[in-house]
Amino acid sequence: MSYTPVIPMGGYAGWKFLNRTMEKQQAAFTASAQIQRNEDYFREKIGSVTTAAELVADRRLLSVALGAFGLNDDINNRYFIQKVLDEGSLDGGALANKLADKRYLALTKAFGFGDFSTPRTVLSDFPDEIVAQYRDRQFEIAVGEADNSMRLALSLRRDLPELAAQGSSEKTKWFTIIGSNTMSTVFRTALGLPESVSSLDVDQQLEIYRSRTEQAFGSSDPGQFAQPDRIEELIKTYLLRAELGSGAAASSQSIALQLLSASAGSGLSILL
């Protein structure tokens, strides 16, 4: 029987409880029979896998590999997965580099089937690397079954600081955030934006996110969220707004039209 994370309340209070008990809850989750069986099988078998074809042919191995990158739901797309892995990441035209979902790029780089004559699967520390990620991702999924807002917050805290610390431009970082379902959902909620904003042109979305982030956090630069206190402030704002259901009284469509109008006018001064 698998361990179910305990989250006795929602919102920011629930987040604080989850963080206080995180170490014990993760340990209990990792010790569950299903997780242990999957980890043991992966450790035993992965060192002998040297091609993408061999990986996708073993469903149990593939489930751990995909699970380590939050791609569990793609387990049945084996032809597509093999193609992505075979093409690697070094060629700018490789499929992994073209996909909006950058989890596949991370998966491809981690295994190295298309990048090196000898893949990274044969490295002695490779199983530990993937298993650690698998544990974290599967715990997040389990948390999400109790409270999806908490899952999104955990995912954001893992992914956003790495993005924020990159040397890429502010614009590039925003496009990555907008293209990520998890990060865009958190930002959209924290900034009080309707879901229909995502239907706008990406350049219009960029200006809306920039303006509202500067209003809320004092800067439009996502680089600020490399700092733990700033990302905690973002998560707190997100969870409080998610709990209150901010903006439910207004039509999403009309708000999106107001935002679009404002983006073409004077500095996006609309306050929702």
C-alpha cells in the first residue's frame, strides 16, 4: 500500500504544515512498497540499457525514467519517446529542442542516447540521479491528489529558481514561464489574471505578465525568483489567491479584453 501525504488544510497554512512535515512525509512515501519495487528494478536493470529502443521496450524502466521528469502520462507514446531520445539534444534541429515542453529536453540530456557513443546509463551514479528525481516527482503527484495547488507550488519551487538563475534574457525567461503549464498557472493566479489570458498573443501575454509582476513584486524580472524569500512570497500569494478563488465574480472573457485593450494603451494599469 502506498503512503498518502497528509495535508489537513488548504491554502498557505497547509503549505506551512507540509513544509514542516516534509522530511518525514517524503521518507514514509519513499518507503512504500510500490516505490521501493520500482527503484530496485531500475537500479538493477538500467546499467545494461544502452539504446533508447531498449529503454522504451521495458515498461517498468520507462515508467521510472518518465516519472523522474514528470512525464508519467506519456508512458504509452513509446514511438515518440524513442524518437526524441534517439535524436539527442546537441543538434539544434533535434526534436527535443523544438518541443515547447522542456521536460523532454531534460530527459534527453539526462540519458544521452543520441548525444554520446556511450549513454549516461552506464555511469555508476546514474541510478541514484534518476531515482532521486523520481522520488521527488512522485511525491509531488501524491501531494497533488490531496491538493493540486500544493503540487503546483512544489513544482514551482523546484523549477523556477533554476530558470531565474540562468543567464538568458528576461524576455526568454518569461516565454519559458508562459510556455510551462505549471509556472504559468501559478503566476496567473498569483497576479490575479484570468485563465483566458493564455488565449492572447504571446507578446501580449508577455507585457501583461511583466506589468503585473512589477506591480506585485517591485520588478518585472523573473531573475528575482532565484532568491528563496522572493519565491516564497510568490507561492504565498498564489496559495492565498487560489484559496479565495480571486476574480470569480468577473467574467474571464471581459477581463481578458480589458487587459488586451490596456496592453495597447497606457501601461497596463488595470487592477483586477
